[in-house]
Amino acid sequence: MLQYEKRHYFFRKGESRLKRQYWYIIIAYIMMQLSSIPGVPLLRLSGIGGESNTAAEAASGYWAVISFTLTLFLVLFWLRDDMKQRHTRDRAPLAIAWLWAIGGFFLALISQSVAANIEWRIFGIEMGSENTKRIVDIIRLTPALVIVTSVIGPILEEVIFRKIIFGTLYQKYNFFIAATISSLLFAAVHMELEHLLLYWAMGFTFAFLYAKTRRIFVSIFAHVTMNTFVVAMQTIFADHIEPIMHHAEKVQVIFGGF
């Protein structure tokens, strides 16, 4: 019992209910997700995106940059009191935290790979994400979207799903329940239910990093690095992905047979 209380000390310092500013952040995040409904048509009416067949995709990319950036500034404003606090008890030392942050990138890649293989081999779900492909196509039209997919998006997701949702649930429930609920919500937001296990695995990994170090920048760094890696592989190294994936499938078959 004593060890349990000590392990949860960091997450039990505040009240178990959501702070008012956390509600503001969640509402702002939801509004940001829905804002493309009026935002994209407004951009198209103003001529942003051009008149080509890809005008809608280009306009959605520009709107994502605008809406995500504005939301990030709002989130940082509402978290200003949290950022001023300097709680150190039970937090991992900074040097150790950075090791977890760097290692967390590889841990996230491994968990993603394992989940993808389970989906493919057991459930017959094809590898690859239509959501990722669509985003990559839009990035080619609006390169500025890279900053959203690689940096701003992961920061907002870690604040929402790990710091706020997981952190609040972890004050009341054990790690597995808190991580599972927050990870399922994380998966639902990406609207790819066929890859529920994959998104759950990533969310679970990021929750573990946050719980292990009590520093949200650790899961943010791992998430940002992973997204940046995926975007780079899908854009800069796109011409080399197919032979790499073909080789990787052969390796998987060899180890699977063994």
C-alpha cells in the first residue's frame, strides 16, 4: 500500500476532477477538429488553394496549419500556471528523462510494428494507414502542414490524451485502466477503427513514458520524433519505401517461420 501511494504521489497532488483550464483545452481541441467544416470552404471562397482538382485538399492543409497553430497558443496560455510550477518530487532526473525520451521513440516504433503485425497476421488487416497516406498527399500540396503533423499535432495530443485524460484517470484508477481508456480515445480521434490496436499500442506506450518519468516532455519528444520519422519516410524517402518494405516482409517471414 505504501509503495502504491508513493508511486501515485505525483498524480495525486491535485484534485481528481479536471481543472477548469483543462476543460477549456479539451473544448478548444474539439472545436479545432470541427473547425474545418466552415473553415475550408471559407478559404476556398477567398481563393486560397487555387481552382485545381486538388483545391479542397490544399485548402484543408492551410486550414489545419491555421487552426492547429491558434489552438497551440491557446493551450500554452491555459497551461501557463502548470508550466510555472516546479514539482520535482518523484519526477525522473532530467538526464534520465532525456534517455527515456530518446528510447521512447524506438519503443513507440517497436510497439507500432508489433501491433501492425498482429493486425495483419491474426486479423488480416492490411499494413499501412489511409489517414497517413491522405495527410502525406496534402503535405505535398501544402508543405507547411509538416509542422502540424510532426510537431504541433503531437504536442496537442500528448497534452490532451496523456497529461489531461490519462493523468486525471491515473489519480483514480490503476495504470492499465487509465492508459487503456486514454489510448482508446486517442485511437478514436484518428477515425481508423480498423487500426484500433495500433493506435492503442502507441497511446499505451506514450502513457507509460509519462507515468515512468512524470515529465510530459518525454512522451511529447517520443511522439514528435516518431511522427517526424514517418513523415520523412513517406515524403523524402518515398521512392525507396517500396523496396525497403519488400525486404522487411522477407525478414518477417524468416523470423515468423523460425
